[in-house]
Amino acid sequence: MNPTTPNLEAMLARFDKEHTHDEDEVRFILSGRGIFFLHLDQKVVSVEVGPGDMLRVPRGTAHWFTLCEDRRIRAIRWFQATSGWTPLYTDSGLERSYQPLCFGPAYLGPRLRSTISA
């Protein structure tokens, strides 16, 4: 997905509302960034994904997804059957209470070298 993808807004509208799936959702991110919001017990956590990240959302876990501000992502999605990709909406409206905020790698600053030797 990128800003020139036809019907991008309609595609995103399928994923940016709380839903579950009948099988695990497994994605490997090739490029771009996005945010998965996971509704775990009584908490909502956000996970920003970027190139090289793999995320597995277990079957039945309520979640939603949106792109970061550059509106680009390229990912590989694994599923057992195409029906497993169908979103089962919760209609909770919970996603309206959370603002998507991407920090990206620059937010973390330079990485420190470890002083631990093998």
C-alpha cells in the first residue's frame, strides 16, 4: 500500500476498526510502517511495525491496523485459507478512542553498543 494505491481509503477502512480473525494473522514487513492495536484483556497496546518485523496476532484476538503518516507499507501475509483473512468486526467502537502515533526509528536515537562480551 502507498498513497497512489487505488481505493486506499476503502482498503484501510476494512482494517482500522476493531475485529478478529478465525486464524492467526501473521505478517512480515518488507518496507514502510504501520501500527497494530491489540485489545488484550482490559488493555489496548499499540505495536509499531517496520521493515524486518514479523507480527503474529493470535486467532480471536481483537485488533485493528492503520498506516503511519507516510501511508506506505509492503508486507507478506500468511494464512491457511482465504476465509481466515475475513475481518469479524466487534462493533465496539473502541478504535475511536485511540490516536495512531508512529515514532519510527529516529525516536529511539542512536543504538548503544553492548559492553557484554561473548
